[in-house]
Amino acid sequence: MEMIRTEYLIMQNLEDAGCTKEFIKYYMSLQSDGRKQVELLEDYRKELVKQMHGVQRKLDCLDYLLFYKRTEV
């Protein structure tokens, strides 16, 4: 019973982190290979950080434009 709850919590955590159903299924299939699971999570984290930096760059561009436009008004 505890194992089922633990699996559910892991799956919920992965879903909350934005993982796709396919990713979660693959991750769960690797339960006997903890190293591979860690690699998979690290790769996903790197991708999220990359996306975050992309969004930050876009925000920086908008902030610059807002600053520029506010000085005109």
C-alpha cells in the first residue's frame, strides 16, 4: 500500500513539474535503474532552465522597451 502511495506522489510531483504523460511513464519504467532516472531528471531540469532563461531574455527586452517608452511620456 505504501509503495502505491509513493508511486502516486512521485507521478504527481512529475506532473506538477510539467512532465508529459509519456515522460512520466518512461521515468516510472526505469524504477530498477536509479541512475538513469537521475539522468532523465537532470536533463529535464536543464531544459526547464533553458526555457526560463529564454523567457527572462524576453522580459528583459520588454522591460527595456517599457523604460524607453516611459521616458518619452
